[in-house]
Amino acid sequence: MVKFRWETEFRETEIGEIPKDWEIKRMEELISSILKGKTPIKKYKNEGNFPYLTTSYLRGEEEPSEFYPEHAGYLVDDGEVIVLWDGSNSGEVFLGKRGILASTMAKLLFKDEVNTYYVYQALKSIEDDIKSAKSGTDDRHVDKEYFITLQIPFPNHNEQSRISTVLSWFDDLIENMKKQNEILEKTAMAIFKSWFIDFEPFKDEEFVYNEELGREIPKGWEVKAIGEVAEIRSGISYSGKEKFEEPVEGSYIFITLNNTVEGGGFKPVYAWIKSDKIKECHFIREEDIIIPNTEQTKDERLLGSPGIVFFPPDYKLDKGVYSMDIVRIMPTKYFYKYYLYLHLYFTREETATFHTGTSILHFDIRNFKKNKFILIPPQAVLEKFNNLIEPLFKKIILNQKQIMTLKKVRDTLLPLLVFGKLRVEEI
């Protein structure tokens, strides 16, 4: 049983009000050293099992794309505290995962008696202050002198542990839902591969060679251009003054290139749009399929990467708007949806070849619609597949929304607990 109480007795300090029985500690009193990352030796790329710890991976937005052996760089263990040291978003604080420390990051090594998880949460509560105090050209680096003299509230060891326990419950729930989603998505992919790539349930049927696909398929199954089974179009062209970081009156949630994920997936980082140019064709709804219209990565992993749209749990409208940098794929029949999504996932590299341009690649919708050929099984097979797969994706979306809610509650609790406004008396 958890017992909370609201604190009523405070003392004023340099960092604001804290409970009378708490101390303040400077980071230099808690840290034994700061280990700055280094560029890993590229010849070892993908020769080991340790992921390169990018910000996207640590934020839970993307899976790692590079792996190295331990000796290629500095190793980070689960639960260590990492600070993004360089770059426009420097000052962001992460709880580490086992992997190789990125060159733009620094790992904090603490003295033996320090509760690392509590210090991590305390730093998260003042993350905006760390980000705003930067040094170097264009303010792109954490100011080390500022950082080591940072002061954080410091309750006794037992209360640190209780605060850490409460906050870790939220982090654990979020992580468990992420793992559940990973299992659900891998299950859907395994079923798709079994049915429509390996044809395991149809081994006893007669097979015929298909020229468009360059392989044998079950006799009687069709092959069509994707434009015959889906409406495919890009979204609205907009100006900077029509896009907002927070909702304004009369605005819609705005799905942009920032919502796409290299290799496939959907990133729940939202913008907002208010424009007189919005037409019916610019609206997008939950569970719609999107792919990027523009390539912005060096290794061309973004173009063709499919995602399934979902909105925040507190969004009251049933539709949003999508940008010109996004292509929406609307199946002509309901039972095509998840089949098409998984087909696009497995054929991402082929889809990425439908582009124009050299330095900046743009998706060639017209060519894609005519010349991207897909296997179309009989309706009875697709309906059976859809009935099996649809609940998995609906559960994934539900989990994603619950994750967003849990993060919101945790972020509300964080400063209350760390600054002693809400005391954890008993667990």
C-alpha cells in the first residue's frame, strides 16, 4: 500500500521551496566522473551485438540500426544515466540501455552511495533548465561548469528509494507495454510471412509462375498494381504560419514527416494546423496507412517506411490533417488494410525505389501506383487473415495511447515528488 501526504512546511532555497527536512546537493558532490562518448570504429559496424545508443532509440521511437562489439566504443549498462552533451537538443537526460555510448552523449559515473535512479529523476525534473544553459557556437553543448554545479533536492536515502519506487512503477508499466507491442507486431509479421511469403497454409495447392512478381504463387490468386486496390495521395501544402506546436482554437492535429519512422512504424510526436486551404482529401483518420513522401536519411531507410496513424488519447476529433510530405494509402476494401500495411513493411526497399531526384529523394506516386505489383489472395483468405490480425493492431494502438497517458501522469508527478510537494511516506 502506498501512502502519500501533501507537505505543508517548506524552506526557501536557491532552487525554490523544498521540505524543511531535506538537503540540497550539487552534482559535483554526487558524480565521480563524466565519460564523454566517442565515435565508434566504423570497421566494426554491425559486427557485434551492442546497439549504438541514438536519441531515437533511447526515447523509444525507433529500434537501433547499428550494432558494434564492446571494444568499438564505451559500453553503457541498463539504468546508467546519460546526458545528450552535443547538438541542438543537448541537455536531454536518458536512462541508459545496454549498448555503445554515442559520440554526442556523456555517461555519468556516480559515487557508490548515490541512488542513481533518484538522481536521474531529479535531473529529468530540471531538464529544461539544463537545455537552456548551453555553451559553444550556437549554444550547442552542455555547459560543464554549469552542469556540475547544478543543485538538486536531496531527501534522506529511504525517501529517495520510495520516490524512485513510485516513479519506476510508471517506467516499468510503460516498458512492459512497449515489449507487449513488440511481441504483437512480430506475431503479425510472422503470420503474414507464413501465409503470403512462405505460403505454408497453402502448400498443397497448385502453384503457377507469375511474371510481375517473378515467383510462383497459388493458382487462382491475382496480382494487381497497388493503385487498383488503394487510393494513394499526398497531403496538404502549407506555410509555416499555419503550423503550430500546440493546439489553437479551430486547429487539427497535423501528421507530418516527423511522425514517420525509419524502417516502419509511427512516432507519436504531434504538430497542429489551422488553415483555410484544408479540403476533405487532406483529412486522415486513426488506423490509416502512411508512408513518407520525402527522404531525409543518408542511407535511404525512411522512404517507403509504412506506419499506422493514431491520435493522442485526449484528442476529441475523429480526424486530423496530413502534410504534403506524407502519402496516405486508403484500401478500397476494409480487409485489405493490415494486409497492405504488412506487405509494404516487408517490401520497403522495393517501395523506396519509386522515387525521383538525386540528393533529395521524393516519392513518385504515379509510378508507384502503376508499377508496384502486389499479390491479392482470394477474399475469403484475406477476410480470415484480417480477422486474425486486426485485434493485434487495435491492441497495439490501445497500448500506445495508454503509454501516452502513463507518461503524462508520470511527468505531472515527477516535480511534485522530487521537490517534496507530495511526500511518499510508505510503500
